[in-house]
Amino acid sequence: MKTKVAAGIDIGGTKIALALETLGGEKTARRRIPTRVEIGGAAATVENIALALEEMADQSDGEIISVGIGCPSPLDIENGLVMSPSNLRDWDRFPIVRFFEERFDVPVALDNDANAAALGEFVYGAGRGCRNIVYITVSTGIGGGIILGGELFHGVAASAGELGHTIVQPDGGARCGCGSIGCLETICAGTHIARRAKEKLKGGAASLMTEIAGNIDDVTAETVVEAVRRGDETAMEIWDETCRFLAIGIANIVTLLAPEKVIVGGGVAGAGELLFAPLKKLVPQFVSMIPADKIRIVPAELAAESGVCGALVLAKKAYRKKHQTYEV
Amino acid sequence: MKTKVAAGIDIGGTKIALALETLGGEKTARRRIPTRVEIGGAAATVENIALALEEMADQSDGEIISVGIGCPSPLDIENGLVMSPSNLRDWDRFPIVRFFEERFDVPVALDNDANAAALGEFVYGAGRGCRNIVYITVSTGIGGGIILGGELFHGVAASAGELGHTIVQPDGGARCGCGSIGCLETICAGTHIARRAKEKLKGGAASLMTEIAGNIDDVTAETVVEAVRRGDETAMEIWDETCRFLAIGIANIVTLLAPEKVIVGGGVAGAGELLFAPLKKLVPQFVSMIPADKIRIVPAELAAESGVCGALVLAKKAYRKKHQTYEV
């Protein structure tokens, strides 16, 4: 008899992470495949995913009993649709839930990628043992997921947790892709760290960054971090501002929700102590109503796996819901 | 046989509101007494409250079965203590819960005044029929309460919901009583609206406000509102800035929590449409991820009664918890 396995799918702009897990919690297969949005769009991509999952199940003698999907926003979760995320443009209103329901004849759950990552960290990572956490991913953009009382908090139109679009610099801030001015994302997301560095360099600031990147246009957030490590003053100015505003954004969340932990993931969190040391120092300065020792800012533990781990949790929840069982 | 009644106590800096309510939901008595912090401090005040409640119960032939208390922060809810609120300074660590438990031999529940008001609006006022709401009171200071899934959300150290201390003007903002710079409260609370107006007037701005108040030092938030109604340009500048930043503060809450409603109460909300018209226009401009028609900013419905109504809810919850019953 085949082993029952839940399937997790974490869809990114360039790669898709897949995993299978038994009811007992053992991961029996993992794989990464390219998103390849240039060939065939959504239909070709989900077909690729389905084939990969079937192969993974066959090789591990598993039977897929449910599917969980983390996917970039915007989504129509109620109707199981991927709308038109900026990095999956040709997916316009693709019925991803129905596709996998019909393909595998199993229950399927969909949530946005940041919520899935929050759930992954909550169950398998830095949030283990907590009831209330906030997960924030600082990457190309800034996203987040809020878990309260052990459950993802969705809010109206399943739109809660958009931490990157809280406004922290209303006067003199940059215009965000969302239309507002001074969103946290416009200062602290990787693309905006790079933009701010480039603007400084084009303004004539002396810096190692140009040398590290080769030329100004190739400067990235990683370039800034590397230059900070080498003691470059211009890079340190950019980085200090990044840390200060990220601390304000996190402080506002802490002041509102007083979570047990704020878990920070995403590429920019790869800067490690260069980011976490200032955050741990600054956030308590910006939060007056909670004792500093109760404020915990911690790195995500699952790195690139947060999302797919969360997708597995979604899959198991979908199975439980359908079969009204607590066996998984 | 006497009628079983829950007792609600809402303690303010100058007045205390009291009410009794039957298990069937009928309010049988209401009273307001002065806080009189100058005479005898906490001990004399709670004695006054107890005597008033006993008299109210006697007159309505009621038997007090539980007590709920809303009180200014900071509190130690776990241990039932009133710490040292700025408007109840001599209450330092007063064991208010134990006092009423011993006096009436009934279960007693304590929460902060903004949380109690949130609960009052949720059960009896503008939040009826919702599951997730945020209540914000804009008064001398700015406080708030968050209700998620039908329950007050407390967070670590019962400190969630301090909306007034989210930071919205980190650069160039004023220092808040809490120590941070640029808290929402430093712009939009009544005292700070008055402070900003006085600073403008002392800087030589022409305005009706001096005439309305009699002299600059007597200008209040009400003066500003009255001058706005008369078309005074200096007052309108102050008010526009107030509305803009309050909209940003509310927008950040909406972006994080996507509540069904944001309920705005407190003295400054008494400005009515002068406040709500700009908020309804501006908040959707500052929230990109939620359709404008799903964002609902509404006035509190219970005015000065929100707090005592919430205290009654706390009392009933305490009774239910003790007696493990759902009869109330």
C-alpha cells in the first residue's frame, strides 16, 4: 500500500519549490523546478508542477492526498484564482485550485506566498511553540503574514498582513508601486535599497560600491551589504537608514499586536547580524508600551524552505477539513 | 427574589460611570460619580464606587453577581492591579480586583479603558454583527482596542492596541510622553491639536482662534474645530494636518489587519463629519491592497457610554467563566 503524502507547492517568480510529506511528518521528496513563465504561461507551468509531483510521488511510493499552494499576490483565495501578480503576468485569473483538484482529485488550499512562509516558520521554524507571531519577508518587496491564536489571520478580502505597505515616511518619501507615498517597502525592500544607493552614487558620493558591483547600474542590496562589511561610509548611511525605518515598521506592528515574536526572513535578512543587531537595539526604542525583554525579533530559520513548508501545512489543513479528522 | 445583575465600572480621570444590567440585557441603573482623586486616593474612590453600586442594586432590587472594570493604563491585568496611570497617580499598584472580589464576593474582571470601550462598541454599538474590529479613541490621548474573532486581542503583557503610539512622523515629529518621536498621539490627540494651534498662534499666525478662546493659552481642540467651522484658515491648516495623519495611522492599521470596521470615538470624534468626511476620503488613498468599498470608518455609537457598556460585558464574561455557563 502506498504512503499517504501531502504535497506543498511554493511558486516564485523564477523557481518553484515542491515537497511531499507523510502524515507522520516525514518529508519524502523535495524538488525545485524553474517557473519558466516565458514558455506557455500558467497552463504549461502547472502542468510541469503536476508532472514533477507525480514523479516525486512515484519514486517515493507515495499517494498524494492533498495539495497546498503558496503563490504571489494578488489572489482570489475564495475562488482559487491567481490574479495577475507582477512576476506572473500571464496568469491572469488562472483557476489554480480547480486545476489541482481535478488533476489529483484531492482537496487543495491556496494562500499567498508570505502567508505560506509565515505558516512554515510557525509550524517548523522560528515560531515553534508560539501562538501569536508576525512574519516579515524583506526581499525584492516586503510582505508578511500574521498568525494569531495559532491560525493565519486573513481579514477582509484576505488582505491582512501587507506590512510592506504601512506608511512610515509620509513626508518626503518615495512613491510606491502601490500608489502610496512612503511605504516601508519604498525604503527597505532590496530593490529600493539598491535604488537609494544608486541615487547616492549618481549624486557623486564616494564609495566602494561602484567597484564591488562593477558599475553603478549593477549595484544591488547585496552590494550595499558587502560595502558595509568593508566599512564604506556611503553604504553605511544607506544601511543605517534601512535599519532605522525597518525598525520603525516593525515597532508599529509590535505596538499594535504585541506578538510573541517577529520573525524576519527574505534575502535582505541574509545580512545576518548586520541587520538583526540594529533591529534588536532600535525596535525597543520605538516601542514604549512593552518591556524591552518581551520584544523578540528573530531570523527566519527555514531560509528558502519557509514557503514550501507552509504549503505543506496548508495541504494538511485542507485534508483535515475535508475528512474532518485530526490524524494529520 | 432579587434580580441578578452584572455591575460595570468605567473609571476616568474626572468621572466614573457605573451601570447595572440584568442577565436578560436590561440596564436597571446608571450613575456617574466624580473620581475625586484629591481626597483619599484609591481607597476612598473604590469605597465610593462600592457604596454607589450597593445603593443602585438596592434601589432596583438587584443582587450583584459579577463586576467588570475599565480603567486607565498601565494596569497589571494578571494580578488585578492599577499601576500608576498619569491621571490616577496615587493609585500606585492598587489591588482593585481583590477589593471588589472581597467586597461583593463575586468574580471581577479588569481591562484597560480603551479595551473596555472597544468591547462596548462591539457588543452594543457600531461593531454589532462584526467579528473583527479596531476601535480608536481620539481624546486627550489616543488609545485603542482590537477585537479579533469576537474576542479582545491582548498580546504579550496585555499591551496590544496602543494605536496612539504607532510612529507616523519619524522625521521632524514631536517627542511623545512615551519617549518616542512622531507617535500618532503627538499630532492628533486633543492636547496636541491644541499645542500645535498655540504654537502657530504664538508664531504670529492670524486666526479667529484667539478670539474664540479668549486668549492663546486657553485654545483647545474644540477651539480649533469651532474656528474651522467659521472658515478660519490657520485652524484649517491645523485640522487638515490632523486628519491627514489620523488617516495615515488608521490606514496602517487597515493595511495590517483589514478589519471589518474601524470605529472612531473620543472627544475629538465629536467634530463629526468635519473629521469623518476627510477620513473616509483619505484612508482609502493610503491603503492600496484593499478595495475602497471594503474599508469602513465609522463613528462610535455609544459616546461616553462605550466604556461602561464594555465593563458590563467584562462582568458578564467573568460570571460565565466562573460558573461555566452560557446563560448570560
